[in-house]
Amino acid sequence: MSTTSNASLITRARATHGVKERDVSKVLCHRLRAGVEEYLIKWRIRTTSEHAMASWHAVDQLTDCLKQIQLYIEESNEKNLALKSSLLISNDHHASRKRKSPGGDPVTIQSRDAANGLLTPHDPRQLSRASSVGSISSSGSKKQIVNSPSVYNGFLVRKAGRIKGQQSSDPIYPQINADTLPTPEMVNAAKNCPMTEAERLIRELFYLTLNAVPNVHLENKVDGSTPSLNFTFTNKLVYQNGIYQAPVDTYEGCGPKCKPNMGQNCGCEYTKVCQCLEFAAVDEQQLKKMPEWDDYVKFKEEGGSFDTSGAPKRFPYLRGHSGRPSILQSHYLESREPIYECNPNCNCGPMCKTRLVQKGRKVGLTIFKTRDRGWGLYCNEDLIEGEFIDTYLGEVITNEEADLREAQSKDKSSYLYALDKFVGDEDVGGLITQDDCYVVDGQHMGGPTRFINHSCEPNCRQYSVCYNKHDLRLYHLAFFAYEDIPQGTELTFDYADKDEEEEAEAIRRRQAAALDPENKDRLPCNCGATKCRGFLWD
Ligand SMILES: C[S@@+](CC[C@H](N)C(=O)[O-])C[C@H]1O[C@@H](n2cnc3c(N)ncnc32)[C@H](O)[C@@H]1O
């Protein structure tokens, strides 16, 4: 499969009549018949327990059911893999895999982190019987029987572009206990049948979804799979569970001293008193020259309180020249202190240097298939240290909902990202606790960064970026390059946001972790780094 985001028309493969996704309960099996890829579907209509309807369809009749076919393909591949490696896939999901915000206290990921087939698919009776009856609908109108190769427990009708199943327990139709499908014979026959046409259609449908995010490509040099069709690309955070974002016109701006085009467009850095930087990191070089310095040193050494308002603050970005991009200042790159940007109510105007993340992604990205970590992400151009890549997007949900989703999910992957950077701080809503902070879930909705894999020695880091300095529950998670990254190099970040360890210590810990029986259900890390910690989640 080549790298592209252009979709050829999926309609090319669409039959004049098709099965609707809502009518299908599950895709059960596949086969090749007269060179045509066919899928066995179980229908939703079911009036008696033994007689759910099932029928075989050429893939071009199932273009509305590609999500279900994709699920079937994934499950078949997993089963084959499990069979091959004789590994038991554990379904234990007790450990929490919710990621923390960057640069908090030492990060601890919380501990929550057919057998008796009555008819074979090739039984000629099915065809003749199905075709010989049912030409009149219950409403009396003329129905056209689909020339289906095999239908169980009913018959098919074509109406208004749709193929519909009509369940019947009349013995003139082939009857089977649908719960016994697929039969072992079907499963056996399926093993050697390709699914390439379905894979092609799934890929084309995914390309269409990519249109929502410009300059993002797909590449798979490993197999025929495609990222899940149960995923929708979005360009913004999607607030759920009644979560309310204060309207932009209520954000406090940077104050009267800030004006557009100050200091040759260097923006709020010029005034040094921008209100948006009020909570930003203190600029110690500047403070040293001021009388407050001694109090500040005492506060850092002994704790207590120090009022940083009015103290000079560190500006987050350095503007690039001669076409080079702006970059994050090294202080922020290392410390991961929150970044404050100006907002639409500021006087500084759109050219102010603080406005970087809010202007969105500028670089092209490719979602690509890795050999042992699912899908990954690389950048199509060289990135320089400190360069902004993109934000993490998805549904913003409550912590309670995140716990529910995690408990219900059969998937070992996690796309949950806690907005807990400011736990322990107060904002307009009061004291922020771990339980009431929000979580971004990128599993079913998000941007390309939800495909970034973990590495124990990552080349990217994630940072908290606030536009509304008075709402510390809703901020943005932004990825920046932590080093120069040549184009085509996989982008990674540390899911546990750990500080770097000495190599010998990292190896010692990895070896000890591998021997610890407590780790048997943890997801092994395949990052391949020398300092790999051995497992993905804490
Ligand atoms: C946020 S997703 C990253 C995208 C994911 N690879 C995909 O295909 O959708 C996190 C999941 O990717 C996989 N993953 C990421 N980094 C990994 C690593 N270093 N080793 C093994 N699996 C990894 C794990 O399944 C993990 O739960």
C-alpha cells in the first residue's frame, strides 16, 4: 500500500442494492466463491432464539457494513496470531492506563490504569429453495428475490436500493441454528481465503475520513490493515458529559500596556508586564536584578509563599527567522512548566509571539503501520528541537466517565489523557482535585497525534498550554520536538512522563520488572530503546 490521502471512489464497488449496517448484528465468516469475496452476516432481526437469519453476500453488497467487516478481519487476524504463537490473550484490564499531564510531581499512573452445522455453505438446496419462494411481500407488493448463494432461516428481498432479510421458520427455507455459525468447515475454508477486496474498500473509506485533517497521509508497508473506521478525525476538543467551556469573550486579555505590533512585532515580550504571563515561569535572570530576589531565593529553598505577580516572567517562544519555525524556549522544554498564550481578548494582535499552539499544526504528518506497536506517526519534514507539532484532541469527558470507559473497554490500548496538571491549585471553580479534573479520550475521536506511540527515550514531549489563565481544568496538550527529528522518523513520547534514568539503572530495573510475576498482565513495551523500562504503563 502506498502513501496517499486521496480516495478513489468507494462508490465504484457499490452494488445497486446493499445491506444496511443497522440490519447487521455481526460478520461471522468469509469465503471466496467463483472468484468473489463473500461475507457471512448475522441479521439483527430475530423473533425466535434458534432462528436468527444469516446470509452470504459479495463484499460489494456490504459497503455500508465495512466497520463490522473490519472488526471481523481484526478478530480473525488476532485469532490466527494467537494460534500461531500459542499465546493466551489476557482480558484483564484492571490497571489504569490513563496518562498524566506533563511535568507534574513524580508521575505515578494511578492504580486503575459451530460445530453442528446443519447445512454446508455450498448446499445446493439453499439456492433453489430461496429462489423458489417468497416472491410476494407481506404487503402484497412485488418483491425481487436476490440471487443469493446461501441464506439461512429466511429469504432476502430487494427494495429501494436496500437488501433486507425476511426471517421465516418455514422449513421450505434452509434452517440452521445460527448460533452455531460459522461452522468449523466454514472457519477452515476461510483460513486460506483472501480478504483483499474488503481491505481495499476499508482503506478507501478511511482515506475519505482523512479529508477532515489536511496534510495527513496513511502508509502501510506491513500488511493490508487500516486504522479503525470507528474513529473520526476532528480539529477541536469535543466537550461531552455537559462539560462547559467558558465563552472566549469572557477570557481575560493581556492588559492595556500591550498593543499590536510592539517592538517590531515581538508582541507581549516587549512589555514584560503582559497579564497573560501572570502565572508563567519566573524569569530568574531578570528577577536577580530586582530587590525581590532574596525573598524569591528564600522561597525556593525553604518553601512558604512568594507572590510572583509583577515579577518578570519567561516568554515561552523564540521566533524563527529566515523561514525557520518558532520554537519553545529551552527553559520550558526542560521544565515543562505550563505555557500561557494570549487570547482573542488581548490587545497585542494576531502577530504576537505568544500565539503559536493556538494557530494549529503547520507540519505534514503520516500515520504508518509499525511491525509491533500498531499504528505510529511520523512527520513529513525535518523538525527542529522545540518545534511545535500538534495538539492532542478528542472527547473531553469527566474522570468518572473515563473510569467507566476504561472498565468497559476490551482493548488493552489506552487513549485517555488526564487534564490534571493543576491538581491542588484553585481556579474559578474552586480547588482542583484528581477526581474532578477532566480527561481527553482520543480513542474514537481525535487528531493524528493519537497515533503517537510510547518510547522510554522519546524524541517529543507534551506540554500544557493555557489560553484562558483562569480556567485550569480546560487547557490544551501540545507536542513539541524534544530534539532535532529528521523527516520520516517515528515521533514518540513517554506515556509515563518519567525523567531520564542512567542507562545501567534503567537496564537493572527492566530486568527486575521482567522477572516480577506481578507484571504478567502488563503491556510489554516494544520501544527498543536502550533505556527501555520493559512495560508500557506503571
Ligand atoms: C495512544 S495509542 C498509540 C497508537 C496505537 N499504536 C494505534 O495503533 O492506535 C497507545 C497504544 O499503542 C500501543 N503502543 C504504543 N507504544 C507502544 C510501545 N512502545 N510498545 C508496545 N505497544 C505500544 C499500545 O497498544 C498502546 O496501548
